[in-house]
Amino acid sequence: MNPAHPSAEHGRPAVVTAATAILGLLALLNVVNAILHLAAINTVLNHFRVRAVLAGVDPADLGPIETSLKTGLVISALAAVLAAIVLAILAWGVWQGSQVARVVTWVVCGLGIMLACCGISGATTLGTGNVTVQGGGDPSVTRGVQALVDSFPGWWAGLTGLSSAGQVLGYIATAVLLALPAANLFFSRKRALPPGADTPAAPPPTV
């Protein structure tokens, strides 16, 4: 092996290893978020039905609100699973030294930071209770939506906010690590030549 062109296994810098590990942790975090979203459906619905009855919500309005809740949580869970798959693929590509994976990772980090900031904003609003409920002029729908907002467990806003903040830090750290000089050298390296490929063949012995 030509020592001037180390292989990926022996030439991978610590910054690339760290970026790969962070991408893997972000993927795992998205899987956990998906599980929490699905697990919260029954709990939130049970609390909502009790609060809706106490608030005097019209029974005809309960169905659409419950459907909206289920749809929103399921879509959020599916989006988290999809994000986990993408992050896992990018982690593997970065580990292997793919320049394409590196560039796509930067794009994903930018999008991830924006979405995570939205998550922080939503969690803060939900946690403080400063939620503006619009029921389209129907008091029953307004009370129903407010009952739904109040039905989320107290830990939901805090956990969602912490998860979103962790994602912001993870995406920023990954983008920075992949932009460091050591990473630049790793992703721009030439492929190693096979043993003996750069050595001329010895002439046959003569008598």
C-alpha cells in the first residue's frame, strides 16, 4: 500500500468519526421521537375525552378533532422514521468518505436546524400555555381544541423542547466537523492504489 495514499480505514480522522457518531445519535433520537408520538395517542385521547365532556364540547365535534390528533401524530412519527433512515444512510456514506454524502449531509443539517427551531418554538408555546385557539367562530370547536391542547401531558413540551434543542446542537456540530481541514483532506484524498500497481515489473532474468 502506498503510504502517501492511506486507506479509508487507516486515514479516517477523528472529526469524521465524530460526525458519523453524531449522525447515528440523531437517527436514534428520531426513532425515539417516533415511538413517543405513537405512544402518546391513546393517553392524549383519553385525557381529551374527559376534558371535552367537562368543557361542554358538542359530541359531533369530537370525531374531527380526534381524527386530526391521530393524523398529526402519525404523520409526525412517520416523518421521524424517514429522517432516521436518511440520517443513517448519510452516516454510512460519511464513514466511507463519500463526498456526495458529505454535501447532502450539509443540506440535511440546514433543513434539520430550521425544523428543530420550529419544534423548540412549538414546545415553548405549548409549555407556557400561550396557545391561541381558533375555532372558526364555533365556541364548541374552540373549547374542543383548547381541551385537546390541555390534554398533552406536562412532560410532553419539555421533552419535545429538549429533543429539538439536542437536534439543533447535533446538526450544527456535524456541519462544523465536516468542514474542518482534516475532513477536507479525508474527503478529497485519492483512492489508494493496489499493492504493486505503482511499481514497474522487474525484467526477466537473462543468462
